[in-house]
Amino acid sequence: MQLTDFKTVAANYKVIFFDAFGVLKNSEGLLPGIEHTFDWLKENGKDFYVLTNDASRSPQELAESYYKKNLYAIPPERIISSGMLAREYLDLKVSSGTVAYLGTEKSAHYLETTGLKTLPISQVDLKDVADINALVLLDDEGFDWNTDITKTVNLLRKRNIPVIVANTDSTYPVSKTRIAIAIGAVARMIESIVGKQFIQFGKPDAQLFMFAYERLENATHISKRDVLMVGDTLRTDILGGNKFGLDTALVLTGNTQPQDAEVLIRSTGIIPTYVCKSVVIR
């Protein structure tokens, strides 16, 4: 497996799509020196977006999380979250009533902007659910994993409503050696229990890439050949980018560790265009 310098790779593209966790930051904070990468992008006229499956916070709050770490190069308008697609779906498909959700109050930002009434699962009364017209799974925190997941299952047994999964990730790293269960895994468990198929947004599905690409296309008429997708996970970032027709760069600073990369690429058949040690430009 040949490693390619990220700066050499990025020089060939007009736009870079970055994953966030494992690419720009990890469980310990921002990657040391990541600010130099964004300085280089600006100096060389490169456009960028951060594409994330994190629907736990609004783009404004996600941007502020970078500001608090003294990285000011990523404003809210450069962050595209899978939660934004969930909101767009509700705007188009659910015109009235209440949207129930699993997640935190912060994650419910994506629902409250639709003009619909929102209600956390914990406050749902299963004896009075006629007004609930959709359910959104946003985040793995903000609810009781026992009582509220059970209540979710019973709500879906009573109401035939669309269920939107705003984050398809199964896990996320909390340290170099530990992971936590993400809402995508919870969604798949509930799917198997109720025997229904949910509407999924986030990488590797094409909608998130299309959402980002349409913003570029409307503004600057960029070809897919001009866009590079950078991520740390083969099954989401790289697979999604490949399926959408983008060149992809796998970085070894997150879910895919250097000692595992070649074996994982061979075993999954998911082949990145490039493999880079990191996106940090020195």
C-alpha cells in the first residue's frame, strides 16, 4: 500500500469534502497543526465543506466547537450535517402534526426549524399518538435506553409513520481503544424488531453528497472530477464518495489505523483513490 502526501493530492482538486471526526479531530481534540491545512486551502483558492453524520448539534454549534479550539476557518455555512437532510425531508413530506424524536434538545434543532410541533419520546403518551406523523432518530444521548427505546417500538406498532434516521453511523470512537454505540445501530435494531424500513440519511448514502454537490454546482459549476472526498472510514466516507463518483482519500488518523488499512481495503473491496497518513499540511 502506497501512501501519498495529502498536499500533493489536494493540489489536483478545486474542492475538498472533509469528514470531521477522525480527519480534522479525534477524541483528544483537533489534530495538531490542522490550522495549517486550512491556511493552505485559502492561499491556494481551494473550496471546502465538512460533511458529517453528526446530527447531535446544529452547524452553528458545530462551528463553535472549532472556534473554542482556536480554529476559525470553518464557519457554519461550510458544515453539512445529515440532520439538514432530515429537516428537508420533513419540510417536503410532513405538513402537519407532531414529530417525535430520540435525541437531545440540541439535536432537535433540526426539527424545530420545520415549523412542526416536536416532542421527545420521553414525553410521548402512547394512549394519545394520533397526532404523531413522523419519528426522527437523531442522537444516542438525551433519552433512557430502556424505557424510551421500548416506547419507540410500541409507538411504531401503533402508528404507521415515516421514520427518519439522521445519523447512520453504528459506532463512534471515544478513545484510541474504545467505541460507543451510535444512533444508527439503535435504528437498525428497532428496524429488525418492528419489521419496517426506515429512511436513512448520512454517509455512505448519496443524499449527503448530492446535497453538498448541489451547493457547489449552483455556485461555481464544479465537475465531480474537481472534488475530493477525504475520510477515515471505508464503509461510510470512502464508499459514499466512490458511489457518488468522487475521487477519495483515506486518512489513517481515525477509524482506519495504519496497521489495518491494507487488510481492510482488501477484505471490503472498498478502494480509495489515495491513502494519506493525515490531512495536516506542515
